[in-house]
Amino acid sequence: MDYGSHRDRVSAATIAAAGPGAVDGAAARDSLAHRWVRLPVGRVGRRTASWASMRAARAIDELRALGDFRVWLRPESFTTVMLTRVVDGFATAPHDAAIVARRPDVGTIERLDPADRAALERAYRELQGYEEVLA
């Protein structure tokens, strides 16, 4: 029995929102799987990077993050570990071939400006399809 992945279960509204080029939904699934995120402050270490390339997380990413020793020691660090798994790199412009930093480690994500980190967390929730919780 094939259960498919979460990327295969895309609603008709999402496919319609993807535009006329998404005939069979493949383009809609691909556009949902990757996103360029604008960083409000744009500082990555000593470098300036205004954009972050991020992909949607898979189940294996979340399982490996749950098994990470940092999450066992401090459960609140789950988001940090997940961001290191889904952020592909930082760049000065979207679709830039010269990526400033590739595959950030946990320290890089922890040292990001709080506004940049909040933007990445918001984009992660949107890519995963999590609804915003009103406090």
C-alpha cells in the first residue's frame, strides 16, 4: 500500500493558486518544496546575506532532529536543529549562484539576529503547512 508523502497530497486550492503552469500539480509541489526567504537584518556571522534558501522538511529530517543530542539536552532547541536541516544556504540575492554560506550549523542559526531567525521559523511553518496559533 502506497501512502505517498506529504508533498503528494496537495489540495486543489494550492494547485489552482500555483497558476496556469501547474497542469498536473507537479509545479505546485515543487514550488511548495523550496522557498527563498528575505532576512530583515541579513547578517550571517561576519558576512551580509539578505536571503536564505529553504526547503520543506521531510519526516526523516524531523526524526533525525528528535534524535539529536542537543534536543535531548534542551527540547527547546528542536527548532534550531530543524532549521539547520532545512536551510540550504544564505545569499545576497535570491537565486544567486554565489551562495555566501552553505548548510549552516547549529551555531550559525543560534547566532542569527532574532528578526532573521523569526523570519526563518515563520517560513518553516508556512512550508510545512502548519497553521498560525493565535495566543
